[in-house]
Amino acid sequence: MNEIPHWLEKQYELQPEATAIEYSERQSLSYSALREESRGLARGLMNEGVKAGDHVAILSSNRIEFPVCIHALSYIGAVVICLNIRLTPEELAYQMKDGEISALIVDPDFEDKSLRSVEKVSLNHIDFINMSRLPKSDEPFDLKEQLCLDDVFTMMYTSGTTGKPKAVMHTYGNHWFSAIGSALNLGLSQSDKWLICLPMFHVGGFSLLMKNVIYGMPIRLLSHFNARVINNEIRHHGVTMVSVVTVMLQRLIRDLEQEHYPSSFRCFLLGGGPVPKPLLKEANKKGIPVFQTYGMTETSSQIATLSPGDAFNKLGSAGKALAPATLKVMVDGIPAKAYETGEIYVKGPMVSRGYYKRPGNNSEYLATGDAGYLDEEGFLYVVDRVKDMIISGGENIYPAEIESVIMGLEEVEEVGVAGAADEEWGEVPVAFVVLRAGAELSFEKLVTYCRQHLASYKTPKQLFIIQELPRNASNKIVRRKLFEHAQGDVI
């Protein structure tokens, strides 16, 4: 079997008293303490019936209990399902049922939401475990000392082209090679400290928990994004790297004003979609190292990243594929020429084997559905999302999911959703509605209805009433032409 020592056990062996996680008001856990907390929780969960192979969901914000829970579940051999706290009870209910969870570990702030979710699908067999009352035990249960790289460790939901959420399965090996590939690109330093302000239920935030125990590198955990706090951590408390999306970087630069980061600060790792060139130029002018990165849930976070040596001479590029990975751009089944835009294909040991309960990917390469091009030196530039996905503040939004909800309004005959450029969020969803004969629909009613069924970031920010939807020869909506069909004022 393809096994390695449990990564938290290894750090306990190598540096038990070294700081693993800083959190709250300068509180911290050493690797020894993190191990003790995680193993105690693992035994407590086993005492309550959780066993290897069980699907255990976590619904939580960025709390110190989150990493303790994921390591505890790895000691058991259970599969972690990360749930997005911004989803509605209806959306969560679908994922709980589809993911076949047997237990749910809940941040106390979201206990009511989770209970409403379970009621919607009658999942009465689910065991609820409140993070404020996590079970601990010293029962002599056998805990895993080795990790099989081929075993599934996590499942994270992403939407498909139909708008149906799908659970991406990540193995221990996927997370391992993602972390190793990043280290080979960015390098490692004894002084490194990575700050987490991205949600840990997203792969970008979760990947930092993996780096923490694979590298033996301390992380600083923030409960939420706060530009002033992060700038203070960088300038005065030894943070050397921060993972962000575009809107976060904009706010950090704005808050920094005329101040500068210390020379010890190594980079902002910037993901979440194509980045506005003016923002990169502003960062460049201030001497702020920004490394663009390209990845998706299916690639266990980044699969291509700009290297330190190219940070300022390849503005706008996501760099080259990480050491264990390969990427190519294809046009009609043929490799694209330099600067020719096509679909991005990737392969490597960090690429997921597929989606839970759905056919696996049998191709050598994964077709990403993203458009981009390579320059003459092989640097990747991501242009757009082939599948019409909207990226708003780092959140992935699929139009079909929103369209399906809006069609529930009796006034609506047809609907199309597309992304509109937004200075703060990058993109926001906009609805284009064809009304039934004699019907009227206000923007306020649309928003109220959508917020009952969708997370707030998926709710359309504008409404256009149009006469017809643009369609192609196959009668499919051509979303990119929706704005051409919008006449008159925005409602």
C-alpha cells in the first residue's frame, strides 16, 4: 500500500513544542497540543459511534476547532465533507443527503441553520456534534498511525455545468502533492508563517491546513478577513505569506496607504479567477510581491503558480504548472499556438479522481472548462471561464443554479443569468428575465425570493426585463449575448 506516516504524528516526532497554529488573541497550539486535542477528539467521536469510512460533515467558520476536527477524523479514517456556511438550509440539505453523511459537526453559530437543513430532507439518523461541546475520550481505541495516499480524505462541493452541486473527492495523496508542488515552486524558509483568512471549508483555505502539518510550518488563523488586522500581522508579527482573492488584495492595498511591508514578507498568493491588470500594476508600483495562481477544487487548490523570480516581469500570468503537474491549452483537439486562446487541460497527482457517486474521469487530462493561453515561454494566462461560471469575491457561481431558482417565480417565462463586472467583487450575477404575458416583476421581489433559496452572494444584483433570450442553433442560451438583449433601464 502507498502509505506515509500520519503527518501530524510526524511533526510531533520532529518538533513537538514548535508552534503549529496561532489563533484568537495571540493564543497558540504547539504540534504536541494539536496532536493531543485531535487524538482525544478522535477517541471521543469513536466512542459515539464514528468509524472508518463514515462521511462526517463540518459546518463551521474559521475556528480553531476546525483543524482539530479534520485531524481527529483522519486518525479515525473517516471522510471529511466541508460545507459552506453561506449556503441556505435548502442548499445544505441537498449536500448532506447527496454526501450520505452520518454525522455533522456544527459551529454553534450555525446550529439553527443545520437543524433546518436536516428537517428539509428528514435525515433523522444524523448525529449532531456541537463544536462548543466536542466529545473527548481516553478510551484505548486504535488510531491510524499511517495514511494511505490513495484513500479519500475530503469531499468539497462545487457546481457542475448544470448547476447541480457535485462533491469533489480528494485523497490524502491529492493534498500531499498539492502541498509539495507549492513548496517546490515558492520554496520553504524556517521563518515562514502563512496567514489564513480564506474560508477553511474552501479548498484554498483548507490547503493551508495541509501545508501546516506537511511542512511543519506555523499558520496564523483569522476568524474572518480584516484588512487592518492582516496588515498589522504582516508588518509586526512575522507573517510572510497570505492567500487572498482579488477583492481582499484591493482592500489590503487601500488600507496600507503609504506604508510598506517588511522585506521578510514573501508574497500574496492570489487566486479566485482572472485579476484586473490595474490592481497588479498598483501592487507592482508599491513593491508588493503578488504571485498569481491557477487552480480549482478539482486540482486540490493550485496547479499552476507564478514563481518568485517572475513576479514582476510576467504580470497577469498564473505562471507554469507546479513540478508534479502538467498543463496544456487545446483548440479543437489540437495544442494551441502561443497566444492562441483555448481550453486549459491539466493532469497531475493533485487532480481529483472524480466526483462522488458520479462517473470518474478516465481521460489522461482533466478538461477544466477554463479558457486561457500560453505565451512563447509557456507561461499561462487565464482569460475566462468556458462554462459561464461567475467568480464573485472568490466564490464560484453557476448561472444554471440561479436560473433554476428564479424559474420558481410564477411571473417568469424564461430567465438567463450572466456575470457583470464589479470593481469590488470582480463579478456579480445579473438576471435577464422574460415575463409571462401580462405579468410584472420588481427587483425587490426577485431578491426576496432568491434569498430564500440561495446564498446571498448568488442573489442577482441587477434585473433586466427582456423580450427574448439569445439562443444558438441547439436552442441553448448564449449567456455572453444577454447584455446585448437588455434594453432600457435596469430594474
